[in-house]
Amino acid sequence: MGILPIDSLPVLRQRRSAKWRTYPDDVLALTVAEMDVPLAEPVARVLHEAVGRSDTGYAAPTRDLAEAVSGYAWRSWGWRIDPDHVRTVADVGMGIVEVLRRVVGPGDRVVISPPVYEPFTWWTAEVGAQVVEAPLAEEPSGWRLDLDALERAFAAGASAYLLCNPHNPVGLVHPREDLVALAGLAGRYGVHVLADEIHAPLVLPGAEFVPFLSVSDEARRWGFSFHSASKGWNLAGLKAATVITADPGPKRYVDRLSPHSLYRTGHLGVLATVAAFNEGEPWLADTQKLLDHNRRLLGELLAELLPAARYRQPESSFLAWLDLRALGWGDDPTQRILDTARVALNAGLRYGASGSGHVRLNFGCSPATLTEAVTRVAEVDARFVDTVVPEGHAGGQAREP
């Protein structure tokens, strides 16, 4: 394709991150939400320069990060952010937990929409609140927020809603009309909306990211937005993110965060994030081309090699949600796939009960690795069909119930 050449697997296996140290070398790990791409040159440069001058101290209380995220949001989405409404935190998860501590109390209800990023449940438990589910609706045209289910949950006394936009793991980019409706419900029932928008830089061709705080006055009055370069530019280990508000009400809660939240942020993370937002857009465009290619390649491979799998092409990021129930591999197919195909995937049950029989696959890798992974899984299916005793007469293709 002529874009973003990715290192060979032996070179990638020299990395020391979780993706590369969890499994033996014969396993293709398509799990942890990090990509196999090389660092963007502007990011690598500022990190090398910092190490060269032994500049590895605490993050400085400057406006650099606030101005960088504000500039990027305006160029990318036409969204004006006041830098005075941007607060630096170590990562999106920490930011959400710290805001939750201030807007909900023990036993309060926090609504989520499964299948959704597993830590949403952890974070709610961490602050002593209880999870209420308003699952996504799966329509013939794709996934959507179930606004009726959300209204029922809000009306029953919810204090907060954790919005995933774009939505991990299904790759849904919420349309403006749904976000406007969500904001209206939040205003009607007094529900704080905490929008995890970490995957926003990786929205792919055919979809348009709409920041929650941009859609209405009600969204601004009840909303918090959480952004980071960690997914878009593959910087998760450097620890820098932002909490963004657009109204004095939510800002008052953010102003109550510990003054030490800045010093818990990685100094190198701030330097890298500023470089990514200010200079990393050409690299990001190449990464989006790779991911666009790979999401289409995945569909082609599944249609050819594993046609029983159901797959909706994601609108964002590098995560695919695969329905493997027709294969008869049980509620959690990942162990069979790992043991037999030596491919590691995330179990769908981690994202809610509706994930039974599903897996999440990370296609932020080379096309060759993606092809090899699907081929291995398809070979497992072929061996499984051949070895199950058929019902009725020879030649049948019986599967487990």
C-alpha cells in the first residue's frame, strides 16, 4: 500500500509492552488496544530530545497541552475549546474516576450501554456506585443508542451516564441526532454525561465524529469530555490526557480535582501529546489509511474463510466485534482459538452479557498478520467440523449445540 511499513514480528516482539509480554512468541496477539505501527516522527523526535537532555522530571504547569488539544479539535471537528476549560490528568480512566467521585455518591446509579469497554464497570465500582445497563440497540442498519432504554434508566434515578464515543468495542460513531437526544434526556432528568472520546482521532472514512459538548447547550451544561492522543498516536504508556468542559457548572467539579493531578501525569506524555496534536496529523492520516484497508480486508477474509462469523465493519479505530455464535464454540470462544489457532483475542463477555459468543479483534497490525490470524482461526473451524461426529448420515457438518 505504500503507507506505514510495519516492522516484522520478530522485531515487534522486542517491544516490552503488555501486548508483547503476555503470550509466548508462537501466539499472534490481537488483544490489547495498542497498534503495531511505528511512532510518528514528531513524537519520536521530542522524546529523543527530552532523553538527550535528561529531561525526565515532572510535568510542568503550562498551557501547552490545553492549547494543543484546542487547536486540534478546531482543525479536525470545528469544535472550539476554551483552553481555560482543559484540565490535564494522567489518563482518561483516571479522569473519569475522579470526576465520578465528585458527581455521584455511594450507591448512586451510573448508566452504561453494553457491549461497552469493560473498565466502565470497574470505574463505577471504584467510586462505590452501582451499574445500570441500557444496552445498545442492534438494528438492521447497525448499532445505535437505545434512547428509550436510556430514558427509562435516567427516569429511575440515575446520577451519571458513561458515554463511549466512538463506542468500543463495536466501532460505532454516534450520529449528531442521537447525541442531541441524549443531551436532552440528561437535561430533563439531571444526569451528568461523561463522554470517553479517546478513539475520536481514529474515525475512518464514511463517518464523522461529533464531540458531545458541541451538540447543544444541554450537552455543555451536563457534560464532560475526555480526550487523549494515546489511542490515535499509540501513546498509552506515556500517561497524559485531558478533561474538557464547556460550562461553568461542570467546570466547578473539575476545579475540585486534586492539585496533584498534574504531577501524576507523565511529563514525557505531555511532550509527546503536544507534538502529536500539533504536528502528527500527516502520520495520523496514513494510520487511518492502514486501518481503513484492514477493516475491509478483515471483511473479505471472513467472507472467504469463515463465512459463519458475523461482522459489521467498524466506523472507527482498530477494533472489530465478531459474532462467532454460529460456530458453536460456546459463550467464550477465545480459549479454543488460543489453544488451537495460537491467536489471542478478547472475550466478548468482558463487554457485557450481550457479548456471549463474541470476540474483539485488534486489526491495528500489518495486513499479513491479520491474514495469518484469520487463516489460523478458519483452519481451527475446518478441523473442528471434520472431527465432530455428524448427526444422521456421513458427510453432515454437525456442530456443538
